[in-house]
Amino acid sequence: MKVEKVSAFAYKNRGGNPAGVLILDEMLSEEQMLEIAKEVNYSETAFLLKQGNSFRIRYFSPETEIAFCGHATIASGFILGQKFGLGIYDLVLSDGKIQIEVNENNNKIFTSINSVKTYTYDIEKDYVDSILDAFSFSKNDLNEKYPIKVSFSGINNLILFVKNKKTLQEMKYDFEKVKELMINKNIVTINILWKENENLFHSRNAFAYGGVYEDPATGSAAIALGEYLRNMGIKKSGEIEILQGFDMKQPSQLFVSFNEILNSSIKVSGACRFVN
């Protein structure tokens, strides 16, 4: 079995977030998939098995199974396009179904994910205070125009905006404390954002839940940002661009588009490159 190594959401054919992709002839046990994910040692490895006209897809970090992973799905679309051609593919998750589109644009293959239904909800103040303490963020560091919420994109993502780019660039946190907090509330990613303009956002993403300090590109969190902006009435529809991973020297570029219908599917797109 050959695990393909693909970097998703690459920025000008550089950087991106590497994922393993393995297309199976028969489903492996959870123990086998976890062992492979540990060997690959990326934040996620995706395992796909053809079932009728769809593909069953499961995601494993080196420590646990993840319900949904955006960048590993983008990487999977890239491999499906390589093996089976461009087009639309239906993917069956552990809880729900999604559709991906694999297209070519300017000699690059772009994969787009059409998400499950999305929603946003409040989180307890005491919990938020614990998160802020673990990141050493003061109230003055936060952009008060953007209340801290959780947005669901297939997984739960905490959305947190800072006022200044410098605060984003200097992000650090207590890994073990944040990991425990995330697991306790099933918060899979913490998406820390700085807004450059109405359509361009800079992101850093803590993924202690999956045993990874920081993710250089997070498709699920990008979908969650679109959901948050729409739900809060900040941007009711349209397109946004997210730049992530630059402070990790793994520049990544994510494109998000959504309509005005609350809770409806949101699309995230990106380009890929093979990892040597």
C-alpha cells in the first residue's frame, strides 16, 4: 500500500499542509489506520474505500480519529483526480456526506469541498477565559467587533479574532492545557484570525486536540469562518481568501465561498502539490 503525500492549499506551489492519502482495496481496522497515521506523522492521513458511486473516507491524526479534515479532503480530491479524472466525487463521512469537485485552472488542479450543514453557537465565558489565559491573550488583544463563538463545519471550531497582526504573529500557548480544554468541549481547532480587509483574513490554527501544535492550513476552520461571518451578519454571502501558515514558513492559501442561506453548505477550495 502506497501512501500518497500531498500538500493541500499550497500557495504558489509552495507550502500548504501535508496530508497522507491512501486509497484502499478493503477497509483496514482502526488500529491499522492509526498505526499508518503515526508512521506518516502528518496532522492527518485520509483513508478512502470505493463504495458504489461514492468513496468512504476516514481521517486519522497520529493520536486519534478525526470526524472531518478539510486539508486531507482537498489532498484526497487531488489524488482522486490524478487516478480517476476530473469531476465530482461523493464522500461518505462517519457522520454525513459531502461532495468534492476536482477541476483544472491555469494548469493547476483545484479541489473544492461542499461542506455539511453549518451552524454557530455560544460558548461559556469561563471556558473562553481559560482559553485566553492559556494563550496569554488579554482582553485588549481581542477584536471586540467579533465575539468569540464556536462554528461547526463537520467539526467544532473556536473562532477568535485579534486586533493586530503582531498579536497573531506572536501566538503561543500552553499545549497540554489547551489540549485538555479542547478535548473537554470537543473543540477540534482554535482558529485565531486577523482581518486585513473585508475579503482577506490571516489565520493561525491550534490543533492540540489532534496532538499537533499548529496546522499550516485548515479547511474545516476556513469553512467555519465563512459560517461565522454569515451567521453573525458580518458578510452574508460572497467569497473570502484566507492566508495561513506564513509564520510557520509553510504558506497556504484557502478560498471560501458561500450564499446567504443560513446553515447551508459552504465551499472551500485550494491547490495541491506532491510532497517529495
